[in-house]
Amino acid sequence: MNYLSTRGDRTPRGFSDILLEGLAPDGGLYLPESYPQIDHTTLTRWRGLSYADLAFEILSLYIADISADDLRALVQKTYTRAIFGTPEITPLKPLDRAANAPDGTDVYLQALSNGPTLAFKDMAMQLLGNLFEYQLARRGTTLNILGATSGDTGSAAEYAMRGKQGVNVFMLSPNGRMSPFQQAQMFSLQDANIHNIAVDGVFDDCQDIVKAVSSDLEFKRRHRIGTVNSINWARLLAQVVYYFAGYFQATRSNDQQVSFAVPSGNFGNICAGHVARMMGLPIHRLVLATNENNVLDEFFRTGTYRVRGSAETHETSSPSMDISKASNFERFVFDLLGRDAARTKQLFTTEVEQHGSFTVSADEFSHAASFGFASGTSTHADRLATIRDTYRRFGVVIDTHTADGLKVGREHLDAGVPMLVLETALPAKFAETIALAIGIQPDRPAAMRGIEDLPKRFVVMPVDTQAVKAYLSANV
């Protein structure tokens, strides 16, 4: 299996090459040359596998340059009850049928947030930490990870990489725009290989700096810069697994379909669902839920992708989705356009970089429905109401982002098709909003109590790529 760039670079590269690279040299994102196709027989064989065994089967289809024995050992080391709390790893939590659900339609939460940092990013990041350490030891080299976070990627990456041999982490976050709990998870880490940079801007500014540094090939190679954001294909690939795991838990036969509702900011989580569907997983709908920063919902309604500036990016109570420039969206657009790299490059460079938006043609937009996407927007009032209703009716406390997914998911129910809402974080990470909605503080694990009071270690920087480069050069 080789990988190509969404912007046209077709230099043959294996999985281990792109694992350490992040963006392609031409600024595009990596995708496999084709998606492996899963037939009925394979689905039947996979049904009932443990999560680790399922992960091995799926990853093996995309990874040809790590031995089967080594890959199996890596996934077995990653997906354990000791790390994720349950043997199922991502168990389903059934809710009663929604008030407006067609007959025979069940709504579930798929628990993705039982890892070390209480967010779904752990599902991929724990594997990436092990893959990085394995690959760096095999090559006898080191890696300096540069990332951007709107809340959960940063802590998941840092907890996965802390103490790993040969790895340093430099994580950019928007100064003052994460919840106190999210900030404390990152900034309280004292490990020498962890560096937190609070940028005086919004998440999109942080992400732009990461892309700018990654696009400077001489600097990137001299300082051995890699990424853990979902622009890294390995992270997205790891997320494909839980779509299969959720499907098998919600169905009894391969003739059944399911839908997934996915809170979406950077399009990475739902892009993994797109890959699973392209592989042949029987997904009826991929329901994309945005908050007030509804760039992606606007595209799926109109065919126009319009990036908002810093002044237009709302600060919301689901802060991990306060994103207006969705990096992973380029992967879907590449597939939407029939893998036309020249057209994809033109849209994301000429159109977005020069004009801040693009509109696909009517013919191109007409194909979007065939990929199974639906979308909707949730507001602060909506998420408070959803949190309150879910607690009142089911005794279940959900976080703000999951509430966005549940609210929008219920707008796209189909008779007889289970709706799996991806639970993206535990409510403890957003206690202030939870208390506002239901009047109580959510539980948090004992290890996370009092985390806001721990000493913090971080630096504050302006929105300045050169300043970040200078900091990297001084600290690698």
C-alpha cells in the first residue's frame, strides 16, 4: 500500500514514511492510493473480534512495512482494559428511543472517552505514541512533534508521548480559549520533552503556524519535525477502527445499516467515518454536527466552503469545535472531485488562500449526497437543553460536544437504522457548562481532581511563525 498527496505528489511512500512526515511536500494531505474493499465474508469474520484484534486486521490493510508480529504487538499494547477501562474499549451506551424517533430506531452513545485524558483523541494518540517510539528506534533517529490544539488533541498527544524515547512535543493552543480543565491537563505536565506554547489568537492561527512550519521543507527536515494533528494519516487510520467496532455492537447481521452522528470541527473524526464507509462498512448516514462555527454545515447545505477570520470565529461552550478552517476537509473534497489533485489544489490554494472560500460546481455538489453526509448546527442554548434533557430522561450526563452531536443526530433519524452518537469527551472537562445545564458538578476520576491547582509550565507567544521557529530551534 502506497500513499499519494491530495495535491498531486505521487512519489511512492509507504506507511512508515508518512507516519513521521505529516503533510506531503507539496502541502497536501496523504491518502492511500485506493481504499481496501471489505466484503460480506470479511465483515462476518471480523464480527466478534476483540478491539485490538479488529484494529490489527484493519491496520494491516494499510501498513505493509511493519511486520505482522510487530504490528500485532503494538495494537495489543495499546488497546487494553488497563488504559481504556472496559474490555470493549468503545462500548455502546443505549439511550431510550428519542421522542421523535421513527419506530424501530435506537439511539446510542459510543463511548470513546475512557482513555487517560478523557477525550476521543486518546483512541488514536495512544497508538501513535507506540508507533512513533517503535519507528524511531528502528531508524535510530529522533522526532520533534509540532501540533495545534483547540482543547483535546494537545493533552492526548502529550500524555501519549510523555517520556517516550526520541520524541519531543511542541503544542500550540489558543491562549485563554480552552476550558480550565483542558488547560490544566496540558500545562501542568512537567516532563522535559513536553513544551506548551499558548498563542495569542484562535485555533486557526495555531493550525496555520503548524502548516507554515511543515511547508518549510528545509526547516522541517533539519529539525526532524512531525505532526500528531489529524493531518497525520496514521492518526485518522486509527480512528477508522471504532466505526467498525460500533457497527458490530449495534447490529446482528451485515445486512443492517447504522448511522453515526459526529461532533465536527477539523473534520478528522468524521473523515475516519468517511474512510470506513468507502471501505464498505454499511453506514447509512454520516451526520456532521457543528457548533456556532458552522463552516462545514454551510458547505453540506450550499456547496460553499467559506473560512471565517479570527474576528468571526465564535468562542463557544463546545470549544474544541471552535474551528473555521477544517484541515481534513481536503481529504473528502479530493474524493468528492474524483481524486482530481489539480482541482483540489486549486480550490485549497488559489481559492481559499487568496479569496477565503470556494464553491464547487453544481455537478460536483450533486455527488456529495452519494457519500452519505448530512449536517446541522447546534447552539449554546441547544446544547444546554440537550444536556438537561439527557440527564432528566436517562440519568446520563454528556459533555457539550457530545450534546451537539446528539442534537443534530436526532434531526436525521431513519426508521430501523440505529444512530450512534460519538461521545467525544467526558463531561468533567467542561464542568462549568454542565453545572449551568443541570445544577451539579460532573464526576471526575480521582487522578484528575485538583488538577487546576497544580503548577503550570508554558510560554505565551504572538501569532508569529518565525517566533515559533526560533523557539523550536532553541529547544529541540
